Amino acid sequence: MNKEERLLLLKEVSEVRGISGNEREVSCLIQRYLKDDVDHFEFDNLGSTLAYLPGEQGEPTVLFTAHMDEIGFMVLRVEESGLIRLGNVGGWWGHVIPAHEFVVKTRDGHEYIGVTGAQPPHGMPADQKNKVMELKDMYLDLGVDSRKQIEDMGIRIGDTVTPLQSFRVMNNGTALLGKAWDDRASVAVGIEVIKNLKARGHKCNVVFAGTVQEEVGLRGAGTAAYHVKPDVAFATDVAMSYDLPGAPNSPSRLGAGVALSIMDSSVIAHRGLFDWVEAIAKERKIKYCYDLLTAGGTDSGAIHKQFDGIVNMTVSLPCRYFHSHVSIIDYNDYVAMVELMTEAIARIDNEVVDALKESKH
Ligand SMILES: [Zn+2]
């Protein structure tokens, strides 16, 4: 892909709506982009979307995943006044919810923009001003006057509420602003890697999975891995960018390249696979850094425990401000991630798999 095509892909994956459990629009986007490249698509029964690209040798099978879901809300309750109370889907911090635009989507497909109300601070008591608001005290304002109007619009309890934010290339030319880089940036990586592998050829069977419900507990990755039964698997996701005031001194930061994840709260990378991938990055002079996350998990947490264990690791993209409307990634890190994933998967054959498994005993 040239830069223009790539930026369009990134804009589309960022702006498409798909909170956990409602990933259909993202699945359709993946299918639209890859329908002429892959042999076929399969699906698990939760909605994970599996793009199959057969290899020249017909084995082994490599799975790589990116979760399609983003965090958001559901309509929890409608007040008599027409204000909507929200139930969270995935992890939100109270500070980043008020004074933002969201889209409510009804079950018959209508979309309505609302804003999370925020009181002006004038005259607010200090104890209220200085503490983080709780979701139960917030509401979504659609600019209507009554519950009746909300009902007439077709909005019901359980309808999805998704952040609204336009994609933007920022002022240094490489910082990319968008919602849902967690984990749509990796969805774009997956689409590009499949196209690259199709063009250059590869021995192993490759399956790219857009997984569902990662943000609520790594749910779709487990069922997707069970469906595919891979010999080797990668999860691709975002990593914290530690280049901000007060952050610990850690190598994962914007512009540092693709991040190789050593450990998070859900998984410890398969050491043999980690070292093998790092050696490829070195050889190909692909910029990379390490990531070590002590809180939070990735799809790998569910994948590596399937069957009798799957050789697995997470490859990540440094990202600022994820789990808010305004996350930022770096264009060059993204390109490094595409290159490394393409190069690693293209090299996997039975010999590599045997050596990786051997490295554990
Ligand atoms: Zn994620």
C-alpha cells in the first residue's frame, strides 16, 4: 500500500463503529478489504472473523489476531427528561468521559449524536470539583426534552453508544490521532500483512482473525484459537507509550518502532518465539522496542492456553491515550509493525515450528 491508501485504511478502521459484542461493521470492513486476497472467510460463533490464506506447503498453521472491538457504552436507562444513563462496555476512566460526542445506534440502524454533559465549574463545591466523576452521575444529552422523544426515535435500552472522533494526521506529519487505535490499528496491520503475504508467497497457512470482545475479557480470541488450532499464534495490540510527564522510564514510546511484548498480566511471551522474532527485526533493521506491561492483558492471554498450549506472543504498537476519544499512534511505528509481522510469518515453516517447540524442553 502507498501512504495515501494506508492513511485511508487507518481512517476507516478508526472511525468504524464496533463496541464489544457489536463488531459487525468492523468485520464487514475486513471482508471488504480482503475478499480478493484470501481463499475464504470462516467465523466462530461469537463473531470473530477469520481470513484464510493457504500456504505453499499446506502446513504449519499460523494465526495472528487483532481485536475488532472498542470500548463504549450501552443505553442503561432513559430519564423522564430524555437524558440517557450509560452502562460501560470495557474500561473507562471517569475523567475522559464528560464533554465528548457519542453516537447512539438503534437496533433498526438509525444513528443519533449526543454529548456527555459536563457542568461548568462555577460555584461547584471543592470536594465535587476535585474528585473523578462516576459514571452513575453522568448522562448523555441528545438535545431532546422527554423520554417520549427518545422512544419515538427508536432508542431502547441496550442500544450501543460509541465514541465519535474524526481521524487526523497531526502536526509533525507522523502522529496519527483517532479513536479506537486499541485495537483497530492492528486490524489495519492485519489487512496489510495478508495483502503483503499474498503478494510475496509463504509456506505456512496463515489465518488473520479479527477477534471480538477483547475489552470485556479476551473472549473471542479463545474461541478463534480453538477454531483454528494454530501451531504458532501472535496477538497484535497497542502498548502504553511511556513518553509523557510522570510516566516510568520505559522503552515503549511513540517513534520507538514496533514493541515486542515480554509480559502482561495475562501472558508471558514464549521465549523461543520472542528471541526468533527479535532476531528477524535486527536482521531486517526494523525499528523495535520492548514492552513490559504489569497491568492489562491481550488476546494472547486467551490464545496461549488453548489445547496443550500454543507457541504465542504479542506484538504491539506504542499508543498514547488509548481508552479515550483521542488516542495517538506514530505512522512509522505502524509501518515497522506491518514489516515485522509480514517478515516473521513469511518465514515460518515446519522446521521453524519444531525448533520453537524444542526450545521449551
Ligand atoms: Zn487492545
